[in-house]
Amino acid sequence: MAVGVGVRLPSGHPARVTRFVPISGTWRCDGDERGIPLRTITDYLQVPANAQVPLLGGRPA
């Protein structure tokens, strides 16, 4: 998962960067690395109830 993070450059100027966060319980998330639970990602990808989502490029009714 990727999240936007504000940082300060060595020059002192602010910047926005993308930080990639591993999924908890995987080989990329060991030791002190803080991960994101898989459930967080699957909840984010769910279509809200009563959403009008077109299938195969169609238009919503």
C-alpha cells in the first residue's frame, strides 16, 4: 500500500513523497517494520452499498 507523506528535504524545503508500506505478516514486514493489515486494503477496495458502478465500460442505470 502507498501513502503520501510530508517530509523536509536537507535544504529545509518541504516535499511530499510516496512511502510504500508492507502488508502485516508478510516477509517484507519483519522486525521493527510497521505494516498494514490485509483487511484494511480489502475494505478499501470494496464497492460501497448502493453504488452505481458500470460493468465492462457500461453506463450506470
